[in-house]
Amino acid sequence: QVLLVESGGGLVQPGGSLKLTCASTGDIFRTIDMAWYRQTPGNQRELVATIRRDGSTHYADSVMGRFTIFRDNAKLPVYLRMNNLKPEDTAVYYCNADPPYVANWGRGTQVTVSS
């Protein structure tokens, strides 16, 4: 069974930065495409960034140029570096496979961007 644990969120001012970490008890990060998602109240989860097994990445237009998804192949976690954060980035951030076939989502980590 794969367990997903997100961490690194917090409260930051607009223009600030955070780095999120996605850890897993399994080794699926070695073999599958991974992604970060986010969700705000009343809305569906949206795909934020994807990293493929070959290391290539893709980003939602809303975060392009500001967010970077990357793997630490030696350590397994997947990270999301978020720069120049905007209030619109406020959400709970989750990691999962892409597509998100891991049935049990983690708790997510709250990111709040506010003055």
C-alpha cells in the first residue's frame, strides 16, 4: 500500500516562496509519473504540475514560470518549489500519481498567501 504525506505548507505574503515535499512509504516514485494537485473549498482538485519518469515536467498555465516540480531520485520524495506566490495560489496542496490512481489521498498541506 502506498501512503502519501505532504508537508511544507504555511502562511506567506504575496511574492514569497515555499517548498512542498511529497513523501511516500512505497517506491512508486521511481516508476510512475507524479504530480502536485491543489484544491480550494467548493472546487475540484486541479492539476498543478507533473513530473514524468524521464524527468520531464508540465505545469498549469496559472503557475508556469513560478513553480518547479522536481524529484530527488536518491531520496525518493517529490518536491514543489513555489516562488512569487500569489493569493490565488491559496489552497490545500496534494501529491499523487498522474493520473491520480493512488486511492488514498494524503491530508495535503495548506498554503495560504496573504498580506
